Amino acid sequence: MSDAVLARLAGLFGELLPADAVITDPVRLRTYDCDGLTYHRATPGIVVIPDTAQQIAAVVRLCDEYGVPFVARGSGTGLSGGALPRTDGVLIVTSRMRRILEIDLPNRRAVVEPGVTNLAITEAVRDQGYYYAPDPSSQQVCSIGGNVAENSGGAHCLKYGFTVNHILGLEIVTPDGEIVELSADDPGYDLLGAFVGSEGTLGITTKITVRLSRTPEAVTTLLAAFTSIEGGGQAVSAIIAAGIVPAAIEMMDALAIEAAEAAVSCAYPQGAGAVLIVELDGPRAEVAHQFAEVNRICRETGAFEIRVAASAEERAAIWKGRKSAFAAVGRISPAYIVQDGVVPRTALPEVLAGIDRLQEEYGIRVANVFHAGDGNLHPLVLFDDAVPGQGELAETVSGRILDLCIEYGGSITGEHGVGVDKSRYMPKMFTEEDLDTMQLVRCAFDPRGLSNPGKIFPTPRLCGEVPGVRKGVHPLVESGRAEQF
């Protein structure tokens, strides 16, 4: 973006928005140069902080008119560089749009703006016996608009699913500045489902209708300590094999426990090589039966101590270490990379063993924290950025962990998204034809490629280009049987 275009846009934005809603000062712009993934940085050309969907639409229309890229940002807690701004573009920050617009308990839904924090939704309805189920570890600060962009999960996604399972409708601003409603009740193609998890590449969310869940009759939380992570893994497999679907099954290894102790004094059992947190919820009789089974399984697979929360305070204490794990490793390492991959549950022992081998091979420590019930790994790769070459080694280990996930039939991301950080791994998971097809969806929404460009795809194709897989005549068309396609 040229200085002339920058100045022109800043002036036009100043006519549309409050005086303090347009930022061009270089020092203030640096506040927004990254999201939670701090080793990718770019200072935005302009930052705007709108109050309404109409203001966002007006800003986007100007970007479209001038051919200027734009990126949406919520609380900035993302961990894949999905909200990394463009130095030649506009960063649209939704942090002022924090209103809960409607709570409709008879229909178990709420309508909120994108800057509302995840936990604020639950806090607004908790006294009436409801809550919002998706619960990322950053739920106190992450915004619901960002959750929609990344299709966030959390500890309880094993039983309750991801964000996409709890979104009933969206108001979005399309990449050409039109305000459009998407609903789960719309006929035809699932455009709502396509938008959730699109990481801001299909437009900007300006209003969200979420599904509210009834607070379960009973909740039981237990913590089981094992001498090794293998023992905890055996317990997870046995619990699932018994037909029990807990609300959550989380595991931390010894290094992650050490970090949590240093950060929040969570007082997990001493000498634990791994701790398993199992939470059961539902009808009281069902929870009691499941708890007896889980307690038995944990003891039979080698748990040397089991703690059961007797109150809400004790439940919070058990979760405290797990919820703080990502930030906690800063107490035991000057720098770290938060990774996010998925493997089949049955492959967990082999993949964890592979991560151990990588630690030995590269001399880089890895703390393991993961959603054990669905095989969503969050390895924390620790290094000292003051030591020359350690950052590069950590990046190599981080990449090889993703290679392990792919090798065992998994994915390069479970809930943190692809963003700019993992786009180079997409060709390892998908063929060129697959990626071309995905980009056709993007081009249908954003033919000019202005909405959060440079994310997800390693080599973005211009929408005017014809993907190679579509050269020539499709055999069904040639044979006259296209109606069967």
C-alpha cells in the first residue's frame, strides 16, 4: 500500500469512525503486530476499531474499492498467526463490539457481538441454569468472534463438540462490504458451516447466535496420578472402550506438571509422571455409575492416587493447573512453541514415544498437554532463544511432531487453525487438487483475495487462474452422464 493510498484511506476512515477509532501512529500500531503466536510479526498499515457492523461494512467497502487487504482481529489470543496483520493493509479490531444483544432462554440461544469473551456468555446465563459449552483454555479473554474463525474447541469438546456445533446463525460482512445473514435453518448448501473455521478468509463476523446448554444435574471431577504417561494412556483407552464418554479427559506429563506447579501452585500429587483429569456430567445416577467405572479403571491401570472434587472450589483447583498450562511453561523455559496436532486415540502411545525420541535426538524438551479423549495434542516445545540455533532446532522439532501426526493418520491442527504458521504443512496433508478445490470455495466468497490473505494456503492461487485439475473435459461430461455427477 503506497503512502498516498494509506493517507487517503486514513482520512476516509476518519470520516466514518470516531476520532479514537483510527490508529496510524507507528508506535501504537506495533501493539497489534502479532497475535498469541509472537514469533510471526508484522506492523499493520492502519488499525481501525469499529463499534458496529455498519462501520465494519463501510471500512471493508473502502478496502475493496482501493484493492487493499484487510484482516479481522478479536482479542489476539490465536496461536497460529491467523490474525497476523498486513503491513500494506488494514487491521479491523472488534474489541469494542462487546454487547450481549439478546438472551432467549426458552429457545436456548443468545445473540452476541464478536468481541464478547467466551466466558462472558456463560456468566450471563449461569444463574438461570445455562452455559455455553465450548471452553478454550483462554476462555476468560478469547473473543467469540475469534472462536468462530478458528472453530475453537476446549477441554469439553470430546462430549459437546466444537464451536461449529454451537453456532445457530451469523451476521457477516462479506469481502465486498455487504452485510449478510447465515443460519443453520437456511436451505441448500451449509454456508454457515463453511464460514465457521474459515479463519477470516471468507469475511468478518459481526453478530453471532450461539446455542446455550442446560447446566447438567451432576458434575464429578477426578484427578488420577500415574507414574508414567503410558499408564494414563491405558486408562484413557479403557474408559472409552467401556462405552463411557466423559465431558472431558485431559492429560499432562511431568514437565507440564512442573510448569503448572511453578506458575499456579496447583498441588498435583508429588512424583506423578502424568496426571489424568476426567470430568463426568449428566443425570446424577448416570454420573455415579460412570464414576465408579472410571475410578476402577484408573486404579487397575496403575493410578497411585485419585482425588475427587467435593465442591466447585475443589473442581476449579483441579482444573487450575491444566487451564494455565500454556502460559505456565514460561516459568521453566525462556521461550516455547505451542503446537497443535491430532492423532487417532489408538496411536497416542506411538506418537508420544516418537516425541520422546525427538527430544533425545535434538536435545529439546517437550511438555505434553493434550485432550486425551480425542487425541488432540498440544506439545509445548521449550527452548532458550538467547542460545544461537535453539530457535531453529525448536522449529524443526515442532515440524517433525506434525509429521508424526500425519504419519499416524492425524491432522496438523485440531483447534488452533492453520493461519500463517502451518500453511507450509498443508501440502503434506492434501494433494494439489485438494488445495485447488478448497481455494475455489474461497474465491466464491472473496474473488479479489483481500480478506485475510496469506493464511491457510501455502501458495494462494489468483481466483482468475484455472486450477490444473480442471483442465480439459470431465469424463462424465464427455460421456453425457454429467447428471450423475
